[in-house]
Amino acid sequence: MKNFIFISPNFPTNYWKFCAELKKNGMNVLGIGDCPYDQLMPELRGSLNEYYKVSSLENYDEVFRAVAFLTYKHGRIDWLESNNEYWLERDAMLRTAFNITTGFHTEDMQPVKYKSAMKANYAKAGIKTARWHIVRDYTGCKDFVREVGYPVIVKPDNGVGASHTYKLSSDDDLRHFLIVKEPEVSYIMEEFIHAEVNSYDAIINSKGEPIFETGNVSPVSIMDIVNNDDNSVYYIVKDLHDDVRKAGRATVKSFGVRSRFVHFEFFRLTEDQPSMGKKGDVVALEVNMRPCGGFSPDMMNFANSTDVYKIWADMIAYDSTLMPQGEHAFCAFAGRRDGKHFRLSHEQLMTKYAAQMKMVGRVPDALSGAMGNMMYVANFPTEDAMNAFYADACETV
């Protein structure tokens, strides 16, 4: 029996499904987290063979001791994973320390965590990236702005999601950013790309081959949703576009991805941009070596009539899957922001879309900045039907 340590299996709440499928596939599933055992969801408790509680997952020494104890008790650890961007580097440190070979080690992290270091791998794949500059001082930033023009985007070179991401449109914006930015954080500045985000989401086996592929579209940027306190909208595509599939597979190859669930973000240009390409072209944004966040795995299931939790667990256990896919649909996410007055009430929206609704509920506070406070997930056969749902879900009075 192979030993699998799952770090923080209780967050996001749907991650118990990864553990459940691992256990069904005969893995010895060992959890490490900071949530008391009796406060874990019953479904998660039933999916773990053992759980080790630490006082804080931020305390590396304590987590190290937890892995050491589980190794002493159960033998060599075959896999260690959190499927969580926040713990990606910590996971690599632990794999390195305990010689767990089925995943990234510390020396592999530079090109998969630092946005500036990703550029070379995209170039190797033949995919264009935005021009960029590491922020050091006003003079250097102004020289870059003279080259690319305002607006520019600044964000942590090693960051999660859209936190601390800014759109600067003037010298005054730049001066203000240099005053308020986190002094210990390295920031990257990039030219602004007029685009919507299209993702390539895939489960990759040990040979670097996809055994499942899909994607999502974000018509509104996460940066704007977070910074403007907007409603959140995105959807899983009914069928993955060929150009996104091609770019995604080339990125898998150039980054040397093995045995992972990945979420690669690309820009699809919404207008011609001389430095990047023509309207409709696909260019690089960033790689994320974990599943798309929140409840996206469930949305992938709804859109593809399948089970990505099982496909991922099959990849871990067998390096392949027999899990079928059924009828495809657009799966739409609408995240309403508290405090807004919507044209349709919750009850009216639920009544109108009862047949299409797949998930409804409050978004956990830790995810609400990017996803809104109240979520509605629904399936639609056409893009027109989905857009009508978005109008009903998000229009305010």
C-alpha cells in the first residue's frame, strides 16, 4: 500500500473528494492540518487513514516533525501534496527533505512560482509574453513605462491570485504605488494586455501526457473583481478551444510537468496589440501547478459529466484513467457581492433557473475576495443561454 500525505485536506472544503478517491484506489491517505480532528467534515474523516494535527501549518518545523512521525509509523512516503498554491513551495521543501520523488523539489520552484522566471519557459514553448520589468525604483519604472506606455500592471513576482495587484495609469499612480507597496516583496511590472483570460486545465500523467483537459474563461479579470469589489463571473467551456489546447500542451512540455493537476492561464487578445499580436491570439499569462481554485473542480465535473477527483486519484494510483466523459455543457459561476441590490432576488433567481442549478451557497471568507459572497453554479447548453443567466444573476437596480 502506497503512502500519500495530503497537506491541509480540509481547505478548500471540496478537497475531501481527492482524499476519498485516493482511499478508494487503495492508497494509505494521511492528513496533516491545523484543524481539530473533530471539526473536520465527516466525509473527510472517513477518507483519511490517519490525521496529524499541528498547531499551525505556517510552522515548518512542526509540519516537518509531523511528516517524520508519519514516516516512522507508516514507512516511506510515496506522495506528498496539498493541491494548493499557498503551500506549493512548502510541499517542495518537504519532498526534498524526505526524498519524495513524485513532485517538485525546492530546486524546481523558481520557474513555476516566479512570474519573471516563467518567461524563459514560455519562450521555449514559442508563446509570447508581456514585456516586463522588476520594480526597483521610480527611474527604472519610468524608463519601462516610456517603452510600453501606461497603463501597466504591477504584482508580486511570487504571489498567489490577484492579491497586491495594481493597474497604474499615471505617474501619480506610480509614485503612490512605490509608497504603499510591501517593502519586502519583489514586484514585477508588465505592459497592460487587452484581453480576457482563457485557461488550460489538465491532469498530467508521469510521462507528461494529459489524461483530462478542459478550460475556463474569465470575461472580467480577477484583479478588477478584487480591487473594485465586483461580482465574480467565469465559466468552464463546453469544449476546449484548439489554440488553448495547443498552447497548454506546449507549456506542459516546456515546464516539464509530470503527475500534476495544472491550471495554466493565457490571455486571448480582445484587440490588436502590436507588441503581442492580433485580436483573438492566445498569449501567456502565468502557470499554476495546482487545480483551478475554489469549486472549479466540481464545475469541471458538471461541464464534462465526469469526475476529476477520481481522474486525479487514478493518475496517482495507476498513471491513467478509465473514467468516461459524458455530455458537455457550459458551466457558469456567478458570485454575488453582499451589499448590492440585485434586480432578481435569490428566490426569483432560484425559481427561474431551478433546472439548471448545480451548486448554491455561501463562499468561504478566505475565497470571497475573488469569488463574491454568494455563489450560483449552473449548466447551459449554449453561450447565449449562459449570458442570459449572467444578466439575471448580476444586474443591479
